[in-house]
Amino acid sequence: MKRVRFIYNPYSGENAILSSLDSVIKIHQKAGFEIHPYRIHKEADVKDALDCIDKSYAYILIAGGDGTVDSVVNAMMEKGIKLPIGILPVGTANDFGKVLKIPQNIKKACKKIVEFKPEKVDIGKINDKYFVNVASSGLFTDVSQKTDVHLKNTIGKLAYYIKGLEEIPNFRKLKVKVTSEEYNYDGNMYLMLVFNGKTAGNLNLATRSDVQDGMLDIIIFKAVKVIELMPLFLKVLRGEHLDSNKVVYFKSDRVKIECDEDIVTDIDGEKGPDYPLDIRCIKSGIEVLGIN
């Protein structure tokens, strides 16, 4: 009987996975898999969950949001583990799960995972770390990092928006230099996102992204006049922003970003590395089960 390492985050979303543990085990046992669970907790490194991995394991099942998936993938890369992953998207946003069309329903997701063959998908690498969905920098990028986990569990995505409103007084232009083979930009911005996926905070920003094309989608929101922000935001809601002259958009498999401003970076909702940034796409970097 093949084993499955089941790594779950009990704090993700509204603790949804806790009431579904029996379903996860039942579906896997019925399919001939032996589940070996590991509960993520703050006192331990997620790499500890992978110490037991050997040839008897078929894949790694991850229950959590984008940050949980990101941390497990980084641990796998560090340890050189090449097993496929299955994702149960039970976090607050689950942006990576959405682009892969993984069902939000845990039972449906589990059934797809045990029945489908693994598909290769791209991941991003930023300096010496990896990301599955998006790397970002600029205004509002650390909102997820600053949002209290209990607030997220109580009111979900609304917690991000509330925290974002608190950041409005910090609104300012940021000087950035972006270099790639496809496009160079040296100017002011408010926000920059480098996507492997499509959405961030439930907003469909990288509408032309493809997680299997070997390219990252770079979006830079220029530092425009305040009066121009509302029309631009309406374009974002309609999915028309990529063609706006207020936005820089291009695809690349590698981009270098330099910035002397006192700002942080974010990768999948967690703190990212300091500048300068060397970001590249790792084509077919991981295998994922249950997608189509």
C-alpha cells in the first residue's frame, strides 16, 4: 500500500479542514493509500514534516492556503523531494488552487486527487526562495503579513480589505528599476506583481497568465495621479487593465528588480526576500494532482 504524507494547516481559512479529516482519510483508504498526517504548528519548521519521506510515498497532500502550499513547496525544493503534490484549498484566498481549478469542496478535491494523473506546472523562484502564485512589492503588499490570523478566520477575505484601508495614509510613489530581455522599466510605481498564477486577493489581475507556458506575467501599476486611480480600479474589475497606459504588462521567464525604497516584498502572502530581486520561472517545476 502506497503512503501519502498529509500536511495540514489547522489555522487556514475558517479551520475548515478540521471537520473533514475523516473524509480525507476515508477517500484515500478506499483508493488504496495509507495516510500519514502532520499537523502544522508554529513551534516547528514545516521541513520536519518531510523527514520521513522515502520511496514508499506516492505524493504529498497539502491542506491550507497559498502560504501553506508555498512553505511546503519551498521545503520540498530545499530537501530535493520530487514527489507530486495534491492541494486541498482551505485557506482564505486560495488563489493558486483557483487557477488550477481545484474544487473548494474537500471531498470533491480528494476524489480528483486520487483519480487523476499528475500534471507538470510552473513555479517561480525569487532569489533563493520559491513561490507558486505571485510575488509582489510596493504599496499594500504586506497586508496579508500584517492581518491577524484570527481575524482572517473570523471574517475571511474581508480582513484583507480592512487592513488595506489602514494602509492608505502610507500612499506614495516608489522608484523602481525593472530589467528583462523583453522589457525594461525605470520609473515610479505604486505596486508591482509577478504572477505564475492569475489572481491575488480574489482579484483576477493576470488574466493572460498560463501556469504551464514557462513564463511569468509582470504587472506594474504606475504612480498615476490620485484622480486616475478610480477609473483604473474599474478597469481592473472589468479585466481591462493590462491594455491601459497606466499599467506596464509583459511576460518574461526572468526579470531583475532593483529598488532603494524602504518597502517589503511578499511571496504568496508571506514575507519575501530583500532587494535586489532576481525572479525567474521554473518551467514544469512541480507536479500537481487533481487538475485538468
